[in-house]
Amino acid sequence: MNISQLLTNIVQTKTDIEIKGLCLNTQNAQPGDLFIALQGESAHGADYINQAIDKGCVAILVDSKEIECAIPSICVDNLSQYLQTLASTFYSNATKVNIVGITGTNGKTSVAYFISQLLTKLGVKNGLIGTLGITHSGQLSFNTTPDILTLYRVLNDYYQNDIKYAVLEVSSHALAQNRIAGLNIKQAIFTNLTQDHLDYHHTLDEYQATKQKLFALDCVESVILNQEDSHYKHFLNTAKGKKQTSYSLSDFDSVKTIEQGFLVQLDHYIFEIPFLGTFNLLNVLAALSSVEALGFKRDDIIPLFYQLSPPPGRMQKVNPHLAWIDYAHTPDAIENAITTLKKHYPNFKIRIVFGCGGNRDKDKRAKIGKIASKLADTIILTNDNPRSEDPKSIISNILSGIDDSYKLDIIEDRQLAIETAMTTLKKNECLLIAGKGHETTQQFSDKVIYLNDLKIAQNSIKVT
């Protein structure tokens, strides 16, 4: 498409260049792209123009003033207001993909992963977009939910490759920033709501109201809601007039805890759910409700559960030791993870390695410390992603929630902390390595290093 065609109803330009794509993030830029430079939370896109040029971008739209550089730049007043128009004009097939959108503080990744696997096993070609990345597409860089241009680009590519269903994790940031504007979200799922991201949303009520926006969208036809969550009725009221399905643990006729997961009865089926944690029982029910609401029969879905695999970094076992990697980084998630191990291994002591991320909600640090010290037998405090904060200050915040009489170790070097925990793990102990899950990097103020909790834990075993 020519730039002048793309901007027909936005701004007049004499620039006559063919473009192959749109991008907001230079990390995702591809040769032939039009780079859109906007003000971000901490920097302006114009600061990355040289990177965009190096990546092969052929022109720039900027929201302030035209910039002198090696490629044409076009100034568009209120540029951020036109992102949906630009995306839908250039990636016109993106809105033809049916989307299952999942939001909630915890469980989004697991529910999305389970739904995608079930659809695949039922013969439905689908794409998965979320914390773990994007399936059926190239390696792109983003947080839980991509920016609006990346989303449209991926969905347009899905449609052209005959993928008509996408399972999308929808973060509160994505809802607040209108990243999903104009997309064809047919089904919305609510997993739960607990404290997180209050550095961005300020209050829990604001955080909840942002999440509820997903269920008020006109395009949403059906909603799947976790009846166990205390915020359930708010989401139920928001979704009035839409087809509603609620799920709860009472849906099971019986549940028996076993070491490797649960043995459950649902309707006339008795089957094993191979995942630890009551929260995963709810995640499985969410996935079942979702796929059933898409038109598939329960009798065809339930026999597939034993074939499901857990998402990377979500209560992922480090075989052959009793150690698990988990993404838990909120008070509720930490509590659930430790309680899970205590439930499945009642005769074992629990050890936990964790830290808290820098430049994020500081209020939850002491709460996490308090929960961990009350539930775990031993703690090793370490770094998570310090980012631009002083690691010692973060650890001090965590310690403020822990009684002075509680004995713990502090090992700031995360690799050393994990190695120490693994090599000193006793036969009567379970270990939880919490916070980073599937992530493979660690962010400091001046550098980003490779760091993979699972690999470190596995390599620790080799040297013992």
C-alpha cells in the first residue's frame, strides 16, 4: 500500500512510497515498514528513529514535528488517535479472525494455553497470542498483549494462512491503552482479580473497572466467568445481555488430590488432571466452558484433558527433584503456589526462592514477604528484575513484611540463589522458584542478561 493511500482520510501528503507494514516498536520493525513514533511512558519513539532506519523502515509518522533524517517523515497531529484507523486500513483482514479474549490477574496464560491445545486437538487451526509469545508467526517483542499494530499485523497474517481463531491474553494495560480496539473478540473470559499493577492503575477499583471493559464490548457474544472469585458479580453485571457461562469447583462431582495432580469426576467421566493446584482445576473448567461455548460437545472435550501439557514456567517441575518453576509474582499467586505444594506434599517442608520486580507495584512486596514467611518453612530472598531500582531497596521492602524472628537467607545473585537452593535441598523438602517462570532474561538498570530459572535448576542437579 502507498503511504498517500493509507493517510487519505488523516492528512494530505506528497510522499509517494510503498510500505509493507506498520510498527510502533523498533524491535519488531521489518524491511519496508512505516515506523510510527509516539510518546511512550518513558521515551518518545522519535528517539529510536536510527534503529528504525537500520531495520529497514522506509518512512516515519511522528506526532510532534517532521524530523530531518535519512527517510521521509510526516507529522500527524493527534497521531495516537489514528492507530486503529491505520491498523484496520492496512491490515484489513485482521478483524475477520474470531478471538477468544482472556483477562484476569492470574491464570490467563494457562487458560489460553489449554484452550489453544484443545482446539488444535479438535481439528481447529488457531493462533495463541500472549505472555509466552505468538504461535504461527515470527519472533516478536512485547509484554502480555502486543501493541495494536502488532496485533493487527499478526491477525492479518493468521487470516491469510487460514487461521480463523485466535486465543488472546488481554492485559489491563492493553484495555487501558485501547490495544484491542476494533478487533473481533467473540468470547471474553474472566479468571480472577487480585492485587497487581497498582503502580499503573493506582487502586484496585480502577484495576477492576479496566478489566471490565472487555466484557462491555459490543462484539463480545459470550462470556465465561469464574464464580469462585469475589469480584464475579461485577463482571456478571457488566456482561448483561450476553450469553453467560459461570464455572466453579462445585462443577466437579468429586476431587481427589494426588501427587501429580487430581483425580476428578465430572458428569459421568472420571479422569486425571495432570496439573498441581486448585487454581488449575479452575483453569481447566474455564477452558472446558470456553471450548464448549464455541460449539463443541463436552463428550468430545473431556477425553482430551489427560493429553494437555502445562505452559512453560507455570508450576513446571524440575525432574527428578521436588522443585518447581512458577511465574507467581503477586500476593495471591505466591500464596496459591505454596499452598499447592503443601496440599500435594503434606509431609514435606517448603522452601521458596523469590524476589520482586523493580519499577512495579511496591505495595505488594511486604505482602508477599508476609505470606511467604507464614506459609514456607525456609526462604531465600533474591533479585527478580530489579530494572532501575536498587536491589537492596527492593529486598528491604520485602523484609518489612517478615517478622524479625524468621530466619532466612539473602542471596542477591539469582543464579547463585537457585543453585544454592537446589544443591542443599533435603529429601523431605519441596522447592518453589517463583517470580520469573518462562522468562529467559533479567533486567538491571544498565544491562539485560540471559537468565533461565529452569536451566539453572536443571544444571544444578548435574553438578550435585
